[in-house]
Amino acid sequence: MRTRKIIIIVLISLIIFPPIIDLILVRIKTPKLIEALSKSNKCVLDIDKIGKERINMLLTVEDPTFYKNNGLDFSSGGAGFTTISQGLGKILYFDGFKPGIRKFRLLFLTRFALYPLVSKKEILNLFFNYVYLGNYQGKEIRGFEFASKIYYKKSFKELTTDEFLSLEAMLINPNEYSIFDNKVKNIDRVLRIKKLLECNCRPIDWKDDLLNGCK
């Protein structure tokens, strides 16, 4: 009986301790990771100069409760499985994030490392500068500024509203909704986003990230 208890305790420890140790190490590294990204020459957009209108456009579609949630949201219509904070978490904590069991680690680290240690302003600023927006000539396109220059040959501040929304439309799946390779699908999603922003439709539920309720 005693042996069985010891085995159970050992098994529970093996399950619990690794994630806790991982969390502790990640919390130690997080401030340095944030500082490195913020000071990089790739961090060119300033969240204070982007404009509230475009920020609201992004959050309405991608993360409606961004300023209120703890990095997790499984209730907002159309938001899907990934919040803005989790989007940054993928960049910070993973070398080539892939769906699957890694999603649980992403949720855990976003909630208990990123959310407590990084301000919402910093999260949003880094998201605009480093979010993945497809590939061009074998290289990843990271951030809205770089994406603006690749897709539209102009700076982010020069984009029209429709051009900005076309980049936003790619966030759900940058390759499937590519402005270059799948323009029809991109345009269709932009139209759905516009209906949502104009309050002319509602997503079916929180899983409706395709905005099928806005066809």
C-alpha cells in the first residue's frame, strides 16, 4: 500500500513539476525577451502613432476583450482560439509554433508569464511589429510595416483603410488569405470584416473566426 502511494506521488510530481519549472524559467526570461524585441531595429511602429481607429479595427476582429482579459478568451464572438497576447506568446516562447499539444503550453505561459509581466500597451505594440504576415521570396514577413512595404510598396501610415483591412484579413491564416496568392479569399474576408465593423452582422459564436455569420 505504501509503495503504491509513493508511486502515485512520484507520477503526480512528474506531471506537475516540469510545467512549474518551465513557468519559472520563462518568467525569468520574459522581461529580457521583451526588452530585446522592443529595442530591435525591426520594432519600427509606435503604438501611440498608429491611431485608435485602426487599433479598434484590429481588436474588434481579433480580440474584442483585449484590455479586459488575462490573455485568454473563450467567449467573444468571432475571436477564435487565439488572443493578441497568445499571438505574441507564440513569438516569444516558441521557435516555430505549431498547433497541437503546444497550445496548452501557450495558454499556460500566456496566462501566468506574459499577462502578469507585460503591459497591454507593450503587448499590442510588439504584436503590430512582429506578427507573422506571410512569406516573400523565401523570407518571413513580420510586422505591419514590413508587410505594407512588401504588399503595397508603401509605409504603414500611407495605407488606405481597405489596404490595412486586407493585411488584417491575413492574420487568421497568412498563406490561405494572402494578398498575392489568394486575393479573392482575401477580398471576401475584408468584406466580412467591414460588415462586422459596421455592426451589420454578428459572428455565430466565439469559434466563428471565419466570420461565417457575416457572409
